[in-house]
Amino acid sequence: MRKIGLFIGIFMVIITFGLNILGLMRLIPLYITTPLLFLSLLVTVTIYNNRNRFRGFR
């Protein structure tokens, strides 16, 4: 399940990076594409960071 989420996150980063390039060419508003890129990067890093976390001895 986590590998699928990581794959989807990386895919979303690639898609939003392409949209951000279109935003830099002024084809799409940049104030829409930049937060999308930030959120996709944040979700991907969060999914990757929670993979090997020690959760205690319970």
C-alpha cells in the first residue's frame, strides 16, 4: 500500500512540475500551479518519511 502511495506521489510531482513549466510560460496562472507543486511534494515526502518509523515496544 505504501509503495503504491509513493508511486502515485512521484507521478503527481511529475504532472505538477509539467504544469508549473506551463505556468512559467504564462499559459496557466502561476499562482495556481505553484501551490499544487508544493502540495504534491509535501505529500510525497510525508509518505516517504513515514515508512521506517519506530513506533515503540507495545
